[in-house]
Amino acid sequence: GEVAAAFFQLSLDEYREALARDPTNTAALNQFARAFWQWRLAAADGVLSREPTLAHAREAEWNARRAVSIVEAKLGRASASLVLSDRSRDAQGKLAGVVPAHLHPPAATALGSLGAVLLAQARAHEALEVLGSAQALAPEHPMFDDVRWMLGHALLCAASREFRTDLPRGSRGPGWRETITP
């Protein structure tokens, strides 16, 4: 586990070096965020002995937000923000209509990276908004399956957190699992 953690750290260092040379390199911005997500996921699975620090999380979020802002800058006045708080199909359809088709893949990639970082930080409700927007812009291509996969994880995490909040431990009597219907 220690060797794998060292390689995750090495990959973040390499992306950091690429960003020092070109701060607008969206591939490095997104991949830094994705490497953080993979490291955090492996640490959560118990595969690694060392997990990323809070400083890594902050840097990954900052990089992902910068990648999103670079895509938003290309939109000009077409849209104020790529992130929708309204996750309805109508709102997502409007977003897909406002964003030019040639910017759908880079926008979905940047939003997917930000969503991954938020999910890795256990901020599932924020990740839902970001990943919902990413899904609206993601082309039907296997390259964007990770966006849909992360959205599913965010939904599960958000539902689990809400469930734990709504059902206090004191109210859980014997057989409480059998009384819950989907």
C-alpha cells in the first residue's frame, strides 16, 4: 500500500509540474483532480496505508474549479454558469441547448473532475449538482461513462446520508430494516 500511495503522490507532483509550465493546461487540471479521486477511492477501500491530505483535497478542488472556469470563459455571455442547482430534465435540456455542441465534451470532463473531487470529500449533495450538469453535457460515448458512474455514487451517498439523518439511532428498534419499503 505504501508504494501505491507514493505513486499517487508522484502523479500529483507531475501534474503540478505541468501546471507550473502552463497554468491553463486543462488536461493537467482535470487529471490532477482525477488522480486525487482515485487515491481517495483506493484509500477508502483500505487498499492504501496512506490517504491524501486536506491540502491535496483543496488543491484538487481548486484545479477542478479552474478547469470549469476555463470552459465557462469560452462560453462568453451564453451562460453564467455550467453548474445547475435545478436537476430537472428541463433545466438540463436548456443547459445542453445553451452550451455550444463543440464545448460539451470539455465541459462534461471539467464538471466530472469537479464532481469527483467533491464526492471524494464526502460532499455528495454538491457533487450531485455538478455531476447532473456534467451528465446533461456528456455525449453518449463510453469515454463519459465515468460521469454517469460518479453520478450514481453521488446519489447513493446523498441518499445514505439523508437516510441516516432522517432515522436517528434511538428510533431503530429490532427489525427496523424489514419495515422500510423502497
